[in-house]
Amino acid sequence: MPGRVLVACEFSGIVRDAFIAKGHDAVSCDLLPSERPGPHIQAPIEQVLHHWDSSQWDLLIAHPPCTYLAVSGASWMASRPQETADALAFVQLLLNAPVARIALENPISIISSRIRKPDQIIQPWMFGHGETKATCLWLKNLPKLVPTDVVDGREARVHRMSPGPDRWKERSRTLPGIAAAMAEQWGALLEGEPDAV
């Protein structure tokens, strides 16, 4: 049976659509509208988790904004302690969501020292994209992702992007190979659960 998947903090629809392609009932949620047509809730994820029946979700995949979390921004983070505290509280809210299976994704960040170390660190080149971008996964009742297509190439494309108003959007997108691995591997777990509809 297909599972019900909520993809939090996703405007691109990439992860949502990967799960839909595997037959799951997937919905993305973000403050921004979805860039692709598909099931999307344009609202704060806190509202969705608190005002909807969270038990209806079999899997939560969350991509919280990394602005005040990523180690790459540590030099100016110290001047914004409240923003950093709020970002960490948001991560904790997502990790504590009343959903049986949770994956939270972020770059190398202070989540590791302030909340807990990630369960896994993956790279795009492990999933068919010849580039580097260390991505941490904090997992609840989920196995580590198994690489699906290890390729050559170690270009730091994300770090070399030109400055601009949409740079943050380009940096935050999940690459299709990683999304497909999530849908294939974690989606298979949901199919065996009797309460997944």
C-alpha cells in the first residue's frame, strides 16, 4: 500500500514528485508556492503539524532553512543569537513531530553540536550527480540511504554559484538522484506497513 508523505519546507516539489512517481500520496509544504504543479500546502509547517491530524502522515521529510544553522555562516551567526536559537527550536519541532518516520536534511551545521550528530552524511556523487555538497541526514525509524549511482566528478557547483537574489533557492534544491533514492528506499518501507493507505 502507498504511504502518506509530508515534505516540509519544500517549494521545488522535487522530493514530493519522486514519491508520487513511486505511487505514494505525497504533499509538499512551504511558505512559498510550489514551483511545479502538484499537491502543495502553502502554509507554515507548524500549522500543518498542529492543526491537522499528524498521525495521518507515515513519513515526514524536512528541509529546514539553513541560514542560521550552516557552519558556513558561523562567522556572522554570533551576531544573531536569537535567529540561531529560533532556527534550532524549529529543527527540534520537526524532529519531535508526531510522525512515525522522520528524515531531516541540512548541510554541515550546528545541529550536530547543539541537538545531536547526524545519522548519515551523503554526497550528490553517490546518487548520480558529479558534484560535492555534504548533506547531513538526521533519521528517525529510517535506514541510512544506500548509494545508487556512484559517479566521477567532484565539482563544488553549489559553492561556486554566482551571487544573486535566487542563489539561496538554487542551493536549497534536493537533487533528483537523491530524491529518487529516498522515494525508492524509504518508500519501500511504507508499502509494507498495514496502516499506510
